[in-house]
Amino acid sequence: MNEHTHTNPPQDETILVLGGTGKTGRRIVSRLHALGRNVRIGSRSGTPPFLWEDATTWAPVLQDITSVYISYTPDLAAPGAPEKIRKLVDLSKTMGIRKLVLLSGRGEEEAQRCEQIVRTSGIASTIVRCGWFNQNFSENFIRDMVLDGVVALPVTTVAEPFVDTDDIADVAVAALIDDRHVGQLYELTGPELITFPQAVAEIAKATGRPIHYQPITREQFVNGLLGQQLPAELVSLLDYLFTTVLDGRNSYLCDGVERALGRKPESFASYCRKVVQAGHWNHVPSNTPSQAPAVS
């Protein structure tokens, strides 16, 4: 929201961005810095480091923080996520945190449990609920498939309202710095429903290269992931996200971007043009598919 660029940011406030090096987090950090806000990055490589699996690292990172953006890794649908979110929220309350903004997932029962924990915490909060990111095609393991020319996934006809992480970041920043968003649940989608084959066709059009979509079975997908020596829990999560969650339950549009920002969300075609211009589909595949696709 442009009017915030002209305000004088409170010097005694520091915003913690958990997952501050991830797809949404690093965009949020960049925007907050541009607004002159004090920011602390919560990540494994941060100073001090923040590790979700080690609760003893949490308090030092939360020290002297006023607001927190919560992006849970690998995904709120992962086993144990609600328990960790509850523990973090309880600690935040003890340490005097004044605002929480939670990145949540659409159509995930576990994510909705986490939302409820945040909303009933007694701390001012905003929920930013999203489904599949556009950037999963350019900043995650699907990017390697795009570069190889064949995107092989266990989904065909289901349409998804892919949302751009730049839109997510804009909404999250607005929620972090403007109290008008307190108490809101923003369900963010792109402006249209797109199937995975249609998405790949749009990428091929933008790149000018032959990139094909290959539907595969759930068994082939899981076996392929296991063959890459991925941890069993990550394989299970990816299987859940690609099959259970991608069953059509999220095949509808929402107006969260419009309600939060007063503008339309970015289209998938526009996203593709942006990625081509940045050259992100021009490099050699990294062959390190280590992140979950929905929320990071």
C-alpha cells in the first residue's frame, strides 16, 4: 500500500521474518528494508539462528521483537506443525510480541488448526492463506523439470488459482505495518484457474522452448522422489500436497489480494514473462529438490 512509504517508521519496532530467506520471506524482508523498517531474519543461517526443530533457538530470535511473520518450514501440513506453532505463539505472548502474521495453506486441515491457534492467541493477528505459488515453477524442484523440457507430475485436470509470491509479500507487509489488517483472514489467489498442463503450456509460450507436460501415476511420482534420496517425511508431504490437496478443493477464486491491497493479483502469464526477463529458466538444473512446493 503506497501510502506507507511516506510514513516515518517507528524506530523502536523490529519485525521478525521467519523463513526470511524463503520464497515469500526474502521478498518481505526486501520490502520492509525499502520502507526503512527494522528487520530481523529468522532462519537457520540467521544471527542468531532460528531452527523450527530446536525450540531453544526461538527465544533469542524473538528478543526485542514487536511483530512476527510466520512461515513454517516445510509446510503447515507437516506432522507436528500445530504443536510447534502453539509453542511459538505461547512464547511470543510471554515475550510481549504485539502482532503475528501467519502464512497459511488453502485446503489443509492442519493449516487451519494453526490459523485457529494464532487467531485465538490474544495477540493481534492476520492470516494470509495461500495455495500453490507461481514461483514453484521457477524457484523449486519443478524448475528443474521445466529446464529439462518435461514436467512430470501426478495431476492433470485439476485447476489451481496459482498465486504470485510478490502479491503474497505485498499483503504480508501491509498486514505487518498497518493495523487496519488486524483480525483479517486474506485468502489469496491469482486471477484465473489454470491446470498444470495449461501452466506448462504458458511457460513454453513465454520461453519459446518446447516444454511438455507428462502426467504420471502417484506411485511413479513417489518412487521418483524416493529415488532422489529425499527424506521419507518430505516425500510423504509432497505426496499429500500433490494428491490429497490437489483434488479440486481449491479450484475457486478468492478476493484476498483485492481486499488487502485494492488491486488485482498478478496473472500467471505476467509471472512467466517476469521470470523469462529475469533469466531464471536459463540456468542448469540444480538437482537439489529439497523444499516442499506449497509454502516456504
